[in-house]
Amino acid sequence: MLSKWDELRLIARCVAGDDRHAFERLVDEYNDGLRRFLLNLTLGDACLTDDLAQETFLKAYLSLRSFQGLARFKTWLYRIAYNEYYSYMRKMKEEYPESETQHDIMDSSIEHNDAKIDVERCLKVLNETERSIVLLFYMEDRPIKQISEITGLPPGTIKSHLSRSKAKMAKVF
């Protein structure tokens, strides 16, 4: 795991000398966790996850000069991924307002084991914001302060979403 200083050193190398190997090191460090987060958000759509992850890393690379270092690079990266996912969902709702959602279509095409089905069933009862917060808190083990930085929501709102989400998920069973 990279320390904050290691991250800043790699970012400085990227910005100052267009060092793509330094950015490659950042991608290698955070790729698996970011893809897991996106895969859970997309409820298992691997193709969409790949597209969103690629867009996230591309935007991060192109925006490195605007990274201020107030939060960890990983938090900033997850914020970009979160925004990419919501941009995609808004676009889908605008293009196909009356049709099935991406998640409804995926239901019929993906085979899962029992535990995964239970988790997916729980996640489906949540709206996109609640799902993001639950995944960040429970799956990615992020503290509420970091979730607040990623989502832009106040900590109290995040706690409320977590509480309501637990109640919604409990009703599934």
C-alpha cells in the first residue's frame, strides 16, 4: 500500500515530467479495488465496469494537475469513479426513460451462487446513492469522512442513508 507521500511523489512525477510509469504504478495500486467498487455498483456488469474504470483512470490522468492533495489520491479516484457511474446512469435514464433499467436486463443473463444472489437482491432494493454508500462503507471499508469526500454528502446524511439502507435490506429476507 502506498503512503500519502508515495502517492504525492508519483503524482509530482506525472505532472512535472509526464511520467507515465509513475501513473502506471498508481493504476496498479488502485485498479483492483476500484474495479470491485464499480462492479458492485453495476451489479456485476463486467463490460460496463471496464468502461467506467477506463474512463475513471483516463480522467484522473488528464486532471492530475488539479489534484490538490487535500484527500488521498485513492479518495479522489473513487470520487471520479462515483461521478462516472452517476453520469452513465443519468444518460441511460435520459435515453431510455420508459425501458427496463440496465440492472433489470442483467438479472436474466447472469448466473450466481446463493450468497451472491442474496447480496445482489439486497443491493437492488437500494437506490443508487444508498447502494454507493453501502458499498463504500461495508465492502470498501471506508470511514464516513471519506465517504463524505467521495459523495459530497454531509456525514449525517451518510449515516441516515446507512440506517435506512440496513432497514430496507433487512426487509428483503
